[in-house]
Amino acid sequence: MSYTEQQSFDLKTLEQSFKSGTVTIIFESEKDIHTDIKKFHKLFSQQQNRPFFSILSTQNSFVPFLTVEDNLLMGLNRHRKQIQEILYQWLDLLHIDRKILTSDAKSMNEVVFIELQLIRSVLSQQTLLIMDALLDQISPSQIQGILPFIQTFAKTNNLAVAILTSDQNIVSCSYYDYCIEVPEEISN
């Protein structure tokens, strides 16, 4: 799916294109991404039957003086032991050493940070994930490594994932279900 200048583009139309188990790439200019993140937040926050959504950001939102595990489990109301088991399963699946859980939140690389944010979204039972220019921060080889995981992750957990990007390398990958190219004059 690709929007052209003749077609109308608004966040309501975009929201309706999100389907569980899909990855949608939203390709636009870098300066428009942060504006659109604010629009997404406003749109989904105001809905009466809004989806449980999470915005995964390039900024490390982990509390620096807490361990990675404390950050991942913070605010979750379910039984801690049950959540830890799910967390350990995901860490094992991703081949992330469990020792990272006891380290401070600033000690991880970008790819592990992305993976941990995805895990947190499942632990907190999100249904829609919006990734700001998160993947624009990593190398093309890292993109090739993480996009297949994100696609499998979305399908396995029945999530809708929207990836906002200005990086042509991401658009040229085949690990997404939809790609929406937002013309600069429409996204303003």
C-alpha cells in the first residue's frame, strides 16, 4: 500500500490500516516523524475504545538507577513470577544473556534496547506498537537482522507494529506487510 499525493492521508485512515499481526512501514521525511508521533499519541489517547498502544522511542526511557529487569517489570500488575518466566523465555529466544537483567539500564547496545522494548510491550499486553525513528539509528546489517524478528514478533503476539522511518534501507527490506510513503506536503 502506498499513498500518493492525490490520495488523502490522515491518521484516522492510517489507524484503520493497522491489523493485528502486521508490520507497517511509514516512510516520510525525518523532520515529520516526531510531529507524527505526537499526532499518533493524541489520536489513540482520545479514542473511547482505544487500543493498548506503546510508542517505542530512540530515547532510552529506562530509569538509569534501576536494573534492566526492574525497568522491564515496572508498573506491571500481574504476578511477578509469571511475568519473569515470560521474560526469560523471550531472552532465551533472542539469545540475550540473562545477566543483562542485573545491569544498569545504560549498559546495552541499540539492538538489545529495541528487543527489550518489544519484550516489555508483550509483558504489558500492548496491541499496537509505534516505533519512532528507532531503526534509523542502527546499521543496515542490524536492520536486516532485526526486521525479520519484528515481523515474526508481530505475528506471534498478534500485534500491529508501525515503524516510522526516513531510512530507505528499511523500505528496501521485505520484512513488512505494508509500506505507506507519506509525501512531504501531506505530512505537514
